[in-house]
Amino acid sequence: MTLDNSRMYQLLPDTPMGAATCIKRIADNAFIPMDPQNTDFLEYQKWLAEGNVPLPADAPEQINAS
């Protein structure tokens, strides 16, 4: 299986509690905290610096429908 690098990550929607504090890695459904000391987050930052763009967050109605 070949992964499309432009679709490796997805933003998460904000919640009534506040802004999203992690991103989703699609390959393994991991939720990565936006912590500059987290190695997965550093990998995500590098991926962004290479010009990649994450998928947008699902709309609230898409989340509730599943």
C-alpha cells in the first residue's frame, strides 16, 4: 500500500471546551499532541515544512453522523 504523503495527517475540530490540542495521523489513527517536545509532533512540523498540507477537520455534522 502506498501512502499519499499529502494526506498523512488531519486537523481536528475545535470543541466547545476550546481549540483542538492535537492532530490525527491517518496511517495509524494516532492522536498527536501539539507539544514541541513530542517526537511525533516534531515529525509533523517537518512534514509541514516540506510543503505538505493536512486534511481539514471534519465538520461537526460529519462527526455526529458516524
